[in-house]
Amino acid sequence: MNTTPQEKQWFVLYTRPKFEKKIAEEISLMSYDNYLPLRTIFRKWSDRIKRVREPLFPNYLFVKISVLEKHKVLSANGVVRFVTFEGRAVPVNEEEITKIRKIESVDYDISFEGFHTIGERVKVIKGAFIGMEGELIRRPKGSRLMIKLPVLNQAVSVEIPITCVERMPKPVLYE
């Protein structure tokens, strides 16, 4: 899909933590379209439970701008960078934005799910296996996953809640 530099497209900004709403407001004041998908959650404090609106995708904000306007949006306080692929800001289809708006508009419990891929290296961050590293070999239905743990040079698998693991960075290969 070829577009002219003046044609407006949706792009994704990566933001500083907890700056999404402030940036959306600042970009609106600059007269640029933006979209911050929100979800409603209940936060519990020691004395009360409160209904709170928080970003569906923490640290991300969608902006509809032309390629020529990118530098102006980057000047907003709290913007880190555009989400890129091979050094170029990645446009998002209008259909994807429509899908996200539809998901956001329903009155269901929306939860943020970690995106883990089979074959990915993971590290256990909570529970009895804390510190162990392994490979994700299966993700069954529900909120549990299987990982392969190299113990004594043998393969062992164990079910661990998905909240107990985190993705490990890919190793850097030097030539």
C-alpha cells in the first residue's frame, strides 16, 4: 500500500510508563487525532475498592498523522519513540483500530494477556521454580503453560501459571 507523505495513517507511539493519558491530551491540544484504548478495572486499597480506567495496552498510544508530522508528535512530553520495523514507523490499518474500538466498547471483563510464543525462552520469576530458565513448549487452554526446564542435562516439563514466567531477551549473535 503506497501512500503520499501528506496522507494520514495510524501509527503507534511507545510512551514512558503512566504517561499515556497525559500524552493523549497533549497531542489532542496539537490538533492531532489519537486513540488510547482503555479498560475498566477495580483497584483495591486498604480502605476502599475503586473503579479505574487504565490503558488496555500500557505504554502505547495510537496517533493518526502524516509522515511529515512525525517529528512534531515526538516532541510531546513522555513520548519515547514510534513503534518501528526495520527502522521505519509501522502504520496500523484502520480495520485494526476499528477492532480495538469494538473490543473496548463492550461491557465485558477485558484482561491484558502476555504474548508468549511456543519455542520462546522464558524465565520463572515467581514460585517454587524461581530463577529456572526454560523453553515454552505448549500453552494449553486457560491461564497455564508448559515449559521445558533443562535440569541435569535432561528435559523435564512442569505446568506453571503464566503469571510466573517472563520472556527472556534473545541472545545477541556476533559475527
